[in-house]
Amino acid sequence: MLDPRVLDPQEEIVRRAGLDDRDVDQVVRVLEGLRDWREAERRTSEASRRYMKLGETDMRTLRFVIAAQHRGETVTPGAIAAHLGITSASTTKMLDRLADAGHVRRLPHPSDRRSLAVEVSEETRRIALRSVGRSHAHRFEAVARLKPEEREVVLKFLDDLAGSGEPTPTEEPSGNGEPSDTGE
């Protein structure tokens, strides 16, 4: 339930001043649409990971390497570690696992004898294109169907959402709309 009339009838957190019931109904439908989209994305991502027998970090690695390959860039284990924000030891373990499963190959770096290049196997690239690629194509087409001014409205909305900074469980909203830390 995302309706603030039910969750927050006293408007302690969600202010509804200036909005009539139709406005609130529409806002709730937008929020429900976002929830439904997130859930559909989660299910699609989970199905792809399960099919490929990979974790989220593994999938992020494959997407990163595939994108770099498309740009003609050489990917090193260090670049992967930096992209993911993980240690070189964790990157090595992950690459071992991905290589053992046939998802990546480690090759000599074309210009640096001290480094390795990481490439995604052709089979994994094809599988990723069929699964994750289709999902991305659908999102792209949905956005492309919007008029330019509609895309600008969506961009502003998404920027506002991204900047909302939801409070952590140890924070509570204060009366001025800013989160306040209630921990000692």
C-alpha cells in the first residue's frame, strides 16, 4: 500500500496540501507503477542470473566488460575492481569463477606485459544480449516513444527521486523535512 491517506493520515511525513483526492490517486498510481517496474526489473535480472548461474557482481562485471569490448577498449582486472569498488583479491576470485564457468577469458594484455586483458566469451555475450539486451531494448523503446518534452519531465522526476535520499532505519524525518539522526 503506497497511499499516504492510509499510511500517514495525520500528514506527519507526507504533506498533501494543495492536492485533492484525484491528485493523490494519480500520485499513488505513479508510485505503484514505479514499484511494479522495479519488481519486473528484479525478476528479469534474477531470472538472467539464475539462468547463467551468476551473482549480481558477476553480472555487473560481464556488462562492464561487454560494454568496454563494444567500445574497443581493453579491460584489466584492475579496471574491473575499480568499477565494482572491490579488492583485487575479490576480483581475482570472481574472475577465476567466471573463467571456470566459461564466461570470460584472461589473455595477455596487448600493450602491457605486466597485466592481463579480460574478455567475455562469445557464448556469454550472446546469452547476455538475448536476456539483458532485450530488457534494455524494451526500456529504450519505451523512452524513445515519448516526445522530447515528456522525456524532460521524466528526467526531472527521476533526478528528483535520485536526490531524495531516503532516511536509513536509524534516522527519522524531522519536522523541517530533513532527516535527523536519532542514534546516540
